[in-house]
Amino acid sequence: MWLNKFTDPLCKISGDKFVHLLTCQLIAFVIGKALSYVMNKFAAALIGCACAVTAGFFKEIKDDTFDLDDFKADVLGAVWGTVYLIT
């Protein structure tokens, strides 16, 4: 079926990566939204994104092994939250 070429790669992504993605998305959005009441929306979104990436980085540093794929999911989630806030 034609849809399988889109859904099969998504099924190979572990649930842990989705948790990293959604957590950093939420961190970036909430911090950016909170700061947007006292500063420029774009600057607040960038600070929220930086906080989410930093949280993801230090979470990976805290783990026994640094998982680059988890960190990529963190960065993607942070960017997603930032874009969601700006739009």
C-alpha cells in the first residue's frame, strides 16, 4: 500500500524518542509563552528554544551514555515548540 512508505519509518522510531521530542517541545513552548508577556515574542521563543535544548543536552550528559539520537529528538522538539509559538 502506498501509505506504508510513510508509516513504516515512523514505526521504527522508539517511544523514547517521541518522549524527548514532546518534552522539549513543551518546554520551549511554555517558557517562550511565559516570557512573551514581558518581552518580544520572537526573543521569548528563542530563549524558550535555548532552554529546551540545554535541558535536553544536560539530560543526556547525566545519562551514562550520550545518545545522539535522543539529543536530535530534543533539538527537533525545541524547534517545533518555537515554531508553534511564533505562528
